[in-house]
Amino acid sequence: MQDKFPSSSVFILLQLSALLIIFMGMTEAVDLRCQCIKTVSVQKPIDKRQVLNIELIKSGPYCSEVEVIVTLKNGQKNCLDPEIKWVKRLIKNIFKKKSMKNKVKLQKKD
């Protein structure tokens, strides 16, 4: 009895499938560089009512800088200088709120 697919066809099909999986993984790769090309040195704090999201990216193997990205309600994104005093307070408050949320979650489990 003959096989419906010759063994060479099965081998080619497996190779094409492997290539497809590799290329799909490459498109979902993480950006391996700093997100902020330049920072905005705003001396006055941004109005909290204008802020939609604050993202804190720690330094790592692909970026040696701590990055603070603020998204405003109008869609504008700004990279803030993490060395400015009010930005440091903002970072400190973010960590404080996160630790408080974790404590509340732990207390609720009991």
C-alpha cells in the first residue's frame, strides 16, 4: 500500500511549519532598546487630572536608564526625567500605593 504523502513531502511540510512558527515569534518580539529617546524636564508637576497613565520602566539589560512615561488624557506621551524632585516623589508614591494594595490583598485572603 502506498502512502498518501511521500516522506519528502511530510519533511517539507514540517520545515515550513517550523519557519512559520519562528517568523510569528519574531513579530511579537520585545523592543530591545530604551523606550524614551529624550526626556522632558518639566520643573512643575503635571496636573493629576490630565494624567491617564504612568508607566515606570526599570533599568535592565537593554536600557541602563529608569524611564518614566506619562500618558495624558489627550493621548500625548511624555518621558519624564526621573532625576527631577517631583518625579522622584511620584515614583515613590507609585511604589507606596503598590505595596499598600499588596498588603490589602494579603489581608483579605485570611
